[in-house]
Amino acid sequence: MKLQINEAKSAVASAFGRKFLGYALWVAKGQEVKCAVAKKPLQNFKARIRQLTRRSGGRSMEQVVEKLRTYLLGWRAYFGLAQTPGGWQQPALVAQ
């Protein structure tokens, strides 16, 4: 197939400490392996929320809420498999 391997993204290493499609693996109590949202996507999420909710821009509250709603629903749908329920309860991640 003559595919090129990106050495920066590829490694022979433990799955812990690596990221897979925005997820990171961790070991919970009882040696159970769970997945969480990796740090970089979480930082990008928070930056995007700050961008969408900034006070400048001349948008009505309804427009801001609609943009936030679509972004939050999409993000939650993609990262909904994360097994960190406490992460969804933080004030920055609650979508009401």
C-alpha cells in the first residue's frame, strides 16, 4: 500500500499517556480501564466557549444561545463516551 507513517503520531508504547481521537485512558479503582476527554480537546472546548460568549460582536442573547447550543450538543455527542461523570458537572461544562 506504500503508506507513509507519521512518526510524531505513531509509537510503540503503553496506551496510558497516549491520546486516541481526543480520548485518554486511565485506570479507575479495581484496575478498571476507563476513557476520559484528553487535556488538549478540553482546553480547545473552553477556548471556543469563551469565544462564543464574548461580549463584543453585536449579537442578541438568542443568537449566542443558539450557537452555544449547537456547539455543546455536538461536543457532548462526540465525547459522550467519556467515563468521567464529574467532568460534566463542572460549571464550565454544564449546558442548560
